[in-house]
Amino acid sequence: MLRALTTIESLLRAYGHTYEANLAGIAAKLYRTDPAVACQSINSDEWWESSASVAAIDLAVSGGFTPQSRVDAQRLRQSLIEVFTTLLAYGEHNDAGEIIVSQFQKWTESHM
């Protein structure tokens, strides 16, 4: 999970999503000291619920649909899947996250 959070932070920062990158950085720091608390902090609307959430960011769009931005969008989705899976392992549940991650998994399987 720590690797996924670091990837998320790095990718979001590279595409100018500073606020959301900061959320990932804070979660990574929390995870190093208390994984359960980190998972509780990630189980929030800022991560999963709204059109302004971390999970709603599409780096392909942010990057102008370049080949690199499409690859980075896939990396972001994969990292978010890993984060959500870890949330579940720590007993956290988020209905919106479940729907989003299910869609990410379908896209991954279809190589989108």
C-alpha cells in the first residue's frame, strides 16, 4: 500500500493535482506509523465519492491524451485498486469506492 500511495502522490503532483497529491502524502505518512488510521483517513469522500475526488481524476484527460498520460492514468487506477483492497483488508468499506474500483478493474481487464 505504501508503494501505491507513493505512486499516487507522485503521479498527481506531476499533473498538477497538488491538493489530492497532498492527501496521498499524508496517508503515506500515517500508514508508516498506523496502517489502520491511514485506512480510516482514506475511507472518505475526498478519495472516493465526488467528481472532485482522488479516484475521479483521469490523468489521460489532464495530460491531453498523450501516450504517456494514458499509461500514467492506468498506473493511477492500479494504485487506487491496491489502496482500496488494503482498505478492505483493514475492515473499512466504502460503497462509492467499491463501484469505482470495480470499474477500474473492468478497464484494466479490457486494457483501457
